[in-house]
Amino acid sequence: MLGAEVWLTLIDAGQPAPTDPSALAFLTMAIKPCIRTDFRLGDGGKAAVYMTRWVNTQGEKGPWSEIAMATVAA
């Protein structure tokens, strides 16, 4: 395995999470089990929506993960 692509979008609190991966932007290629993301001060209270997918050393991409969400700290 090369790693996991991590994709992200921010939505307003209470809004439904997008289910189409094209609504998210590429954040990073994770090779460790955790990552850290910095947000702008004005993003506090919004919901961060994440999707990931594995990529092997040949560049082949696996299926998308389920959606994960977390509230951005104020």
C-alpha cells in the first residue's frame, strides 16, 4: 500500500454531508494512521467532512470510505 488519499470539504453546521466524492477537495496522502489539519479562524463551528480511499504502489485506487465528520473547534 502506498497510503490513503484524504479528501475534505467544510459545510455549515446542520447541513447534510455531500455523498459525492467530487464535492470534496484532495487534502493529503496519509501514510500514518493519523493526520492533523489546520483550519482558518472563521471555520469554527463548521463541520469537516472527510472521505478516504486506499492507493496501492501501482497507483490503483480502492473504493471510497464511508463519510466521517467532525466539528471544527471555535
